[in-house]
Amino acid sequence: MKQIISKSILALIVFTLLNGVIYPFVITLIGQIIFPVEANGSIIEKNNKIIGSKLIGQNFLDSTYFSSRPSPISYNPLPSGASNLGLSSDMLHKQVSDRKKDFKQRNNIPDSILIPPDMIFASASGVDPHISVEAAKLQVNRIIKSRKLDLNEVKTLNNLIDSQTEYPQFGVLGNKVVNVLVLNLKLDEESRKWKTQN
């Protein structure tokens, strides 16, 4: 009996060290060496100040910036999740209708234009940092007007979106998207150049 107990305790100690200490340490070390940015949360800094993560969406209310997709959790990553409202939900229908109306009004879009689904439906996580290329390009005219840029900058801004486009993984998984935070940072950077040139 004593032999069984001692072997059990020894096995507990060995597996605790292997799975609770050595394995996490090795995986963390590999992550820090091979993928240091991703392992630390894909944090974005500007002027030595953390302004966000490439992995977590933010709410951009200022009309001079590209808007993120809706979030049922106010972009809070701690209770990350969907609203769990089904297709038969009256609340979901109202939310979709309100979001569509708001997006069209903010961006001065005629009723004949279809709004991309990502701008009227929240993602499953509630903190998706990406929007579709189509959704970004529908916001170009509003941004040009808000930033008091020359109307000729429409093409330049569309090119900026194209330059920040992330393509489907392996060419087939997902859609073409842009990271809103990264795009807005690039927009600020390019806007300063445009103003000095004009």
C-alpha cells in the first residue's frame, strides 16, 4: 500500500513539473523567440504610449476616422461574446435597421447602395478589429469631408485602403478585410503628408 502511495505521489510531482512548469515555460520561450509581437498581444504603440492591439476592435466615433463594426459589448474584451439574438428576435431586427440607417446617414449613402453585413451585424466576439474593404470604401467621402481634404484625394484614400488590405488566408479562407486601428493610424500619417504638400 505504501509503495502505491509513494508511486502516486512521485507521478503527481513529475507530471506537475512537466505539465505545470516545464511545458508552459518552453512554449512561452518559443513564442517569445519566434512570434514576440503576437505572443505579447500584438500591441500597437505610438509615441511610447500603448494605443491598442491589432487583435481587439475599438470604437471610433470621430467622423475623421473609419468606423469599426458594431459591438454588443461596447468593445470590452473581458466579457467577449455575441449578443445571442436569433434571426426571429425583434430586438435584432431593430438593431440592424438602426445600424443601417445610422451608417447611411453618417456616410451620406443613398438607399440604393447595399450596406456590407459587417457594418450592421456584430461579430461573434464583439471585438473584431476588421471591416470589409467595401465597408471602408463607403466611408471615404465622409472622411475627406471631415478632414477638409481635396476631393481629388478619393483615389488616394482608396489606394490607402488597398495598401492595408489583408487577403484571405491561403487565398480561400475568409474575405478581404482591413484592420480599422491600423488603417486609422496610417490615415493620420498620410493626412499630415497631404496637408504639407498642399
